[in-house]
Amino acid sequence: MSINTRSILSVSLNLLLSLLLLIAAAWGGFALYYQLALSTPWLIGGLLLWVGLSVFALIRLWRAPRLHGVLIYLILHTTLLLWWNSLTPSNNHQWQDDVAQMTSGHVEGDQVTLFNVRNFDWHSETEYTPRWETRTYDLSKLRSVDMLTSHWGMDAIAHVLVSFGFDDHQFVTFSVEIRKKKGQEFSEIAGFFKQYELSILATDERDAVAVRPNVRGEDTFLYRIDMPEAIRRQLFLSYIEQANQLLEQPRFYNTVTANCTTLVFAMMQHISGGLPLDSRLLLTGYLPSYIEELDGLTDGFSLSQLRSAGRITERSKSAEHSPAYSKIIRQGVPGW
């Protein structure tokens, strides 16, 4: 091998190692920023120390022997990963009121009892009347599944809720929620760094559905899902199973791998299998088109027609205080 070839390979290897180090250093910086419970001066000092050590490792990569830089990198990031893996989720924090409780369920034959069903009366984003209720449902009367997507800015991003309907005109909505601690704000970036725990909440539609268009100003859409009776029942039971599991085994939220869509996808994959991975599982605003391609929406209508008829934003506002809220928001929705 010629000297020039060896030089090119050496530089290429250094560039690759440098890129890996920079990515790891950036990830580590964010992890330290979001997880170190230090006052601002100490936090800044810790971040500067991390940057300094990373730069030192990077410099050593480009000086012979390269092994010194690699060893410094490995020591730094092994230490960081050991610390990172020591961070475990917990259900014992001072939670914000809307996630202060966790839903759980008990199943006996067709009879289901849900504990801590949230049924808040929202006056504004900060003013509400809290209510946590125990409700019972008869699975033999389970007749419908609806998916709701609620958008607050970009078309590609939406929160996804799933609502189950029964013959006795009861509806219960399940929502995968982050559990924010008191004083904590949501950040998509922070969601990558173990900032929030996960919760599956069962709610009244006049709570989790209505609060989004009526109080938060979101644009909300409802789609009737075409799902066989057996799968419908299994999905409902899967929500209960997952909720009970999170109560016993806390889990961190992750913006990509453990969110309002990926958990539901995992449940459906376990139930029926064969569901294809797709970018729309992350770009949740486009999830209806994914479900349409799986023949999961009401037949005989285009997606644009389903979206237009399923836009419940204004109907939700007009039905805000009506006991027939669930019926009103479904008026004109194909399949209903």
C-alpha cells in the first residue's frame, strides 16, 4: 500500500472517529443539561468541563498515537453511559394536577372497571375543576373505535387519541400522556433525555378531547376506524394491560420511541402483526393516510372527504357544555 493511500485512509478514519466523538459529545451535553440538578453556575461549569474533555479527546485523535484519543473517548463515554443507565423512571414525584393520577383497570369476563378516569371541567389552561372517577364498562357492548388527531401548529405533528364507544352511549378516550412534574414544561428535545415519565390515561371525551380545540386552540379531527370486533376488544384490553404495567413498572417517555403513536402501534402489532413501519408513525399528523392505506378507515370516501367531515373543532366548541357532546362532535362523520 502506498504512502498516499495510507495517509488518505488515516485521515478518513480520523474524520469518522471525530464525527462519532462530536455526535456523542453533543448527546452527552444535552443529557447533562437536562439531568444535572445543579444551580446555573455549577451547571455551566459542568458543561464547560464536559466540552473541554471532549475537545481534548478530539485533539488527541489527530496526534500520534491515535489510541490515546480513542481511550480518552471511551473512558468519557463509558462513564457517561454508566451514569445515564443509572437514571430510572419513577411514579413518585410531585406531578401536575392533570397527570397526578394514573389509570388502572380490572377485568372480569366482559365487565371492566377503570380507576382514575379523568373527567376535568376545563375553564382555561390553568383553571379547571379536577375529577377522578371510577367507571364500569361492558365489553359485550363495545361497538366502535375512533381515532382523533389534534394539531397545534405544523400539519405533520399531532397528538393522537383513541376513543371507544359502547351501545349504552358511553365513550371512553385513551391518551398516552407525558407526566410533567410541577413547574415543568414540555419540550420535544427534552423528551429524548429522560425528562418525563409515561402514562396511559382513560378520560371522558369532554375532558381530553374537548380541552384541545376548546381551551388550547388546537385543530382536531375524528376518524371512525374500521376494525373487527375481536381486534377492537383486544385493543381495549391492551390499553388496560399497558396502563396497569406502567403503574407497576414506570417507563420514560421518548419523543421518538415511546410516544402517543408508537405505543399504540406496538399494541396493534402484538395483536394482529404484519404492520409496516412507516415515517408517518413519527409524523403523526399524517397518520390517517397510513391507516387509510391499511384499509382501516370508512370505505367509500377519499381521505380529504374524511378529514373535512371529521374536523370537529367547531362542533366541539358549540357542544362544550352539552351532555350530548360525544353525539354532536360525530355529526356528519362518515361511519356514524
